[in-house]
Amino acid sequence: MTALTARPRGRSGLLASRLTILLFLAPALFMFVLFVLVPVAQAAHYSFYDWTGLGPLDKFVGLDNYAAALGSDTFRTAVSNNLLLVALSLLVQIPFSLGLAVLLNRRFTGRALFRLIFFLPYVISEAITGVIFRLLLQPDAVIDSGMKGVGAGGLIQDWLGDPTFVMITLFIIISWKYFGFHLIILLAGLQGIPREIEEAAFIDGAGRWQAFRYVTLPLLGPTIRVSVFLSIIGALQLFDLVFVITGGGPITMGASGATVDASGTMALDMFKTGFTNQSMGAGSAVAVLLFVFCFVVALGYQRLVLRRDVEGALTTNG
């Protein structure tokens, strides 16, 4: 009799716990649906119309907006710029952040101050960062004057006005702005690795580089993979810094002879198409393409790279 009565109580307790979880999740789910899923659905709906953002949706054009976006030199240039930033971030920004994290993980005087200095650029807003660097990089401004003062005047470039150099300039600014974020993530991962493991490697005769290569780096792998994922998604969605510093300029010629923005990104192309050109239907198509691009990259990265980290964290009973 006791066993028979205990089972319904267990089911009711399980139902109550699930209901409690649902009640706690409901506000977050409501906000997610309202501010993420609904705008995505609206953008997908608008992308099938030739619409200025005002008036009724009465001019259905089907996939014409997508064909126009994929066939335009502006969008292709924006995609190539985003991919360039992704590649440079993975090849330069992440290794640089990892090297600094390894140095700052050691004990030395002033370590906390250096951590604060390196993390400080990330705290500054993108708008302020963009305005500051736009002023610094003007011709004959602070950067040019400083280089002339130290005898490096021959290295001066048209930092923001040269189509072949503007993306490198933007990448340097982006790296200065965001490397502190990756530094803190990697430093947290390093501090989570017990020092006894590295010390055991030293006792077994391993050098400092061997201990880092074969002990520290594999244990830091999950943290590095998360940092790489955030860097890729951030580079694909980059908008604010480019908008403030260059506005997509300078203007150059595309493959078909049309004018394109030399420093444009997919997010900036979406903004200009929708708001500057007052073509919300075409801008929504670019937004959907950007969403699909990021979604495929994120899903593929999760399945191919992050999956083993998630599977390694799961345990089963029995």
C-alpha cells in the first residue's frame, strides 16, 4: 500500500518541478519570442515585397530582392570583408590574446594593473572608440604627426581613404577594442587549470614550452573553441565600429563597374539598403541572408567543433 501511494506522489512532485521550471523560464521565453523570433519572421515576410517601409505591403516580388542582393557587387564585397575579418581574427587576434593571457597568468608585481589596462578598451563604447580613432587617423592628425616626429613619415598611409588599406586599419582598431574580451575569457580558462598538472610535467622533465604544448593547451581547448566561436560571430555581425569610423567608405569600383563601399560589411549593407536607400524589402532580404549565414556557421561550428565539449560534459546514470 505504501509503494502504491508513493508513485502518484512522485509523479505529482515531478509535475510540480516541471511547472516551476516553466514558470521561471516563461519571462525569458516571452522576451526571446517577442524580440528575436518575431522580428526574424517579420523580416522574412517583408523580404518578399518591394516596400519602402511606409504604406501597405502590396507589391509582391518573390525572390527578386534575394537575387538582387546576391548579384550585387556591394553585397559580395561586404561578404568578402566579413570573411577577411574572420580570418585575421583567428590568425592574429586570438593567438595574441592567448599569449597575453599566458603572461598575465603568472605571478608578478602589477599583474592586476596590466589586466585592467588590457581590458579597458573593451569597456569603452563602440561609438566613442570609432569617433576617437576617426579623429586620430585623419590626415596630418595625431597619428601622422607622431610618426613624422619619430622619423617614420615614410610609413604614413591614407589610413581610412585608401581602399586597399582601409580594412587593415579597421582590423587593427577592432583588435585593440576586443582583444581584452578574449584575454579575460582565456585567462579564466587558464586559472581553472590546476597548477599541479603543469608542475608534474616539469618534474617528469618537460620544458616550459613542452608543458604548455602538451598539457596546458589541450586543457584550455574548450575555452579557446568558445573564444573562436564568439570571434567568428562577432566578425560576421560587425556594424557599429565600421559605421562610425568609415561609414563603409571609401567608394571604389566593383567587378561589374558599379560603385561599392570598400569597407562595407553585411550588417552595414543591410542598414544602408533598408534605411539610407529606403528599400525595406531589399534590406530585409539582406538581413535574412545575414541571419542564415550566421545560423549556418554557428550550427556547423557547434556540430563539428563544440559537440565533443558538450558530450564530454554530459554524464549518464547507470
